Amino acid sequence: MPAPLSGSFTLDAARSSVRFKHKSMWGLVTVKGGFAGIRGGGAVAEDGSGSGTLVVESATLDTKNSKRDTHLRSQDFFDVAQFPEITFSGTRITPAADGTAQVEGELTVRGTSRKLTFPVSVETHDADSVSVQGEVKISRHDYGMGWNQMGMLTGTATIVLDLRFTAA
């Protein structure tokens, strides 16, 4: 594996994904989906620590069910007309010797920001690209998404990140 990289990096959206999964129908069905519109970038210091930003265009949500997607884009959930972007600002990314890192930052959904800390795996591919994979669990209620007809939605949502960055 190549040595850790430093410098400025840009998200390679074509080789990256932001997906989600959430239990529905009283925990019997897992709804899965993703977002087509993502962008971001960051910086890595000589010691391997970093920071960065990920922006997700909320209207690009896709669960392969148009009726459900329309509802998820509505005011009941993401309210894409009023809040077209979901942002994560990674204020501190601290590497570990085992190829992982701890990410600290702030997630903003529907105008509500919450601090998050979660682990990721990091893989350096070549002289100018690196991948970051991780999962983070969030409560949709923390972000103003309280709609839950007949108690159908249970537990937390899991955000699955598979991000590839290239030297800027």
C-alpha cells in the first residue's frame, strides 16, 4: 500500500456513493436508497489528519420506487424544496495505524445540525487517490423528520459511505 497522501482532494462523484437504509413496515422491510448528486473535498495534513466537506443534493434521492421517493422528498421527510442540500462538515479526521480513522464533524439535514463521530476505513490506492468507507447511524427525529404513520418506521437510519477522493 502506498504511503499516506497529503494535500487537497476532490470527491470523485462517479466512483463514490452515499446510500441509506431504514427499517419500515414495523421492522419487517428495509428500505434502501441512495443519492445521485454528491460533491465534496478536503485536505490532508502531513501527519495524515484531515478535514473536509460532503454535500448531498437531497432531491436526487432514489429508492427505486417513485411514489415513495416523492413522499421522502416532501415536507414529511427531506423537504427538498426548502432544504436542497444535506451537508457534512468533517472538522477533524484522525488516522489510526490500522488503516482506519475517526471522523468528527457536523451533519446538517433540513436546517438542523448535529455533531457526529464515527469510524471509517481508509485505503490509499496510488499516488493521488484515496477511498473512505464507513457507516453512521442517525435518528431521523434529530433532524425534524418525525412522520411515522401507524408507527411503521422503527429504529435508526444507517448512512453508508463509499467515497473516493483524488488529488486536486
